[in-house]
Amino acid sequence: MSKTGLAVTLVVGLIGAGLVGAIPASAQGNEEQVSQPGGSGTNVLINEVEMNPRGRDTGREWVELYNPTSSDINIGNFAIQTQVRPFTITIPAGTVIGAGQFYVVKVEGERFSIVETLALVDSAGRTLDTTPSSLLDRRDDARTWQRIPDGSSTWRFTAGTQGEPNDPATYQKDAERASEPAPATSNLAPASPRCLGSALCIEGKVIKMVDTDTIYVQTDKDTYKVDLSLTKVSRNDRNYESGSKITRYNCLGSSVLVDQDDGQIKGRNIVGVVYCGSHNLNQELLDSGFVGLDYRQCFVSEFASQDWAVRNGCK
């Protein structure tokens, strides 16, 4: 049910607790707040909160977590804690949130007040992230409090995007990408986009770039995390930014063809070759020297015998 009826009681309680400033004079108050930045961090973040869904709230409240890093993180026994209406939700042991991925924690019963502050703590009880102080949701609709873009320090109250990017367009606006200078590359001859073998062949749009060689591709029905075959990168490498510019300029926001590697089929996450227009991204990054060759993949990859793979070290 709507939490509007709790407003008077909560406001009185907050005044008594010295938090009267947390309740704005207007019905909903500010619909944008700022918290700690997230995108460049090393920890999982609270990314979106549904505190007051339309109609009956029982079993329909949720919290979305986001992993902004380039590595999977085990969040087993992490916990979400509230302050205004204290309770704790513990995440099951062994739960893993993939690099650049989301994990939705469903709330049993009806736990949230119309105003709340949440914290994420790890299995040792250390606080990893908090929401802005006293988020307020009196609307009883499908809007949520969420970081926009994902992992940023800006929180907005807007249409919910459970388990999905909060604002894909803000990863880089098309106009900004178009005005960005073309990166220095190896001046390769245009590639001919085509799929080899029998694994997946995917056409879609790049909605997010996690790393130089890790992107998210959205099709009509699904979103896939795609890692480039035969490549490896380190954010500490002096060439990291140059490689990132190639991926961002040629691929982010663009239509792509993804050829899944027949030799590296790993569930829903895809390893493969990505064609951004006439650019073979794997080839261009390797030939430019902006990423390294992952020699281990030479023994299993479908693409290890390709000319570009051989000249970069696969034998």
C-alpha cells in the first residue's frame, strides 16, 4: 500500500531526532541529490532503490547493486542496512556480481519508510557505500532513487530501471562522441564484418564500455557483456587511455557485429571478435599495441589462426 499515511508520524519522529531539515517543504522535495562518487571506485555500490512502488508495497521493494569495476566481486554475506526504520538484509553466501553488472536485492515484506538512508556493508561489517541522507519517496509510483549515470555521485528521482542501466545515453552522448578527435590508430585497411564458426552471431548497439576490451551490447531482446578474444589490458599500462579512446570513438553508441569465439563459450557472457562498422576492434587494438595479447587464449581461441592474431604472437 502507499506509505503516504506514514508521513506525519515520520516527520514528527525526524523532528525529535534533530533531522527536520531532511524533509523538504514541498510534497516530494528535491528530486536530485549528491553522494560519494562511484564510477572510479573499487567497491560494489548501491545504485538504485525502490522504496514506495505503486499500490501494495509488500514484496515489491528492492535495492539494486552495481559493480563498477573490471573484475567480478563476491558479495556473499554483504548486507544492506537502513537507519530510519532499522533492518538488515543479508545477501546469500557465494553470490557473485560480475564486472559492470547489476544485482537486485528483493525485500521481503514491507520494510522501507517514505524516507530512508541505506548503507552497504561487507561480510566484515565495513561500510562500502551509503545513499544520500534521508531519501524521500512519497509518490507511490514506478519512480525510484537512482545514480545517473550508473556509479556516479548524482542521485535522481525518476522512472525505475530495475537491473538495467539507469541512463545508457550518458555513458557518452552521440554528439560528444562525434566531436571527439579520431584516435591515432595503426591505419588498418577496413575489415569485412562477418561471423565464422557456429557460435552466436549478434548484431546490436554498444550501450556501455566497462574497459578497453569489455563492452555491453544491447539487441532487441537482450543485453550481453562482451570481452574481446585474445586481448588483455591493465589500467596501469601507459597505453591504457589510448586504447580506450579507440574503443570509445569507434564503438560506444554504435551498431556492432559480435562473432562469439567457438573455443570460448562461457555461458551468457560472450568472448569474441567485435566489428564496429568496418573496424575489427580486436585487430585494431592489438596491431596498435594498445592492448596486450593473452597468450593463453591462443591455445583455445577460434581466432588464433587469423593473420592479425598470428602477427601479434599466436603461433
